Amino acid sequence: SITKERTEVILQGTSSLDPNDPAAVWEEFDFKCKPGDLKRRPCFISPYHYRLDWLMWFAAFQTYEQNEWIIHLAGKLLAQEEEALSLMARNPFAGREAP
């Protein structure tokens, strides 16, 4: 164990025209191996790991200013860029208008 608590970075998007609306529905982008859904079996590929998912863990220890790549990744996900979406386990906006 490295830490007693685990802080997670979660990337979400909404189709709401007003993201500040309390009724806006936010949907999570799922990563391939990052902890998330408690009902999903853990990802285990030894001796390798998914680098993006691993970096997300370290990003949670710092601010987004110290991890500018997260802002770029979020922008690519919101723009529905295929290269970025290929790193995700699930795109909640697949087949729909971009968030």
C-alpha cells in the first residue's frame, strides 16, 4: 500500500446545453484499467500496465496545472477524437452528438 486513501480523477461530459444546470446529466468516460466500477473485474496484465490509467493515479496527487496533459486529453475526448477515444474502455457519447 502506498497511501491510505485513494483520490481519483474522473473525466465526465454532459449533453446539457447548460452544464451548470442542476438537472444536467454527467456521464463518465471509463478507462480500460483504472479503478472505477466496483462490479468490474480488475484489469491485470503482467508485467505490463496501461500507461494512461497509471498516470491518472499520479495526477490525482497533484493539480491540473502540474498535469497539463489532462486538459489536452479532456479536450480531445470532448471533440470526440478517435485516437483519444481508443484509449477509453467506453465512450458514453458513442453514436450521439459530442458532449
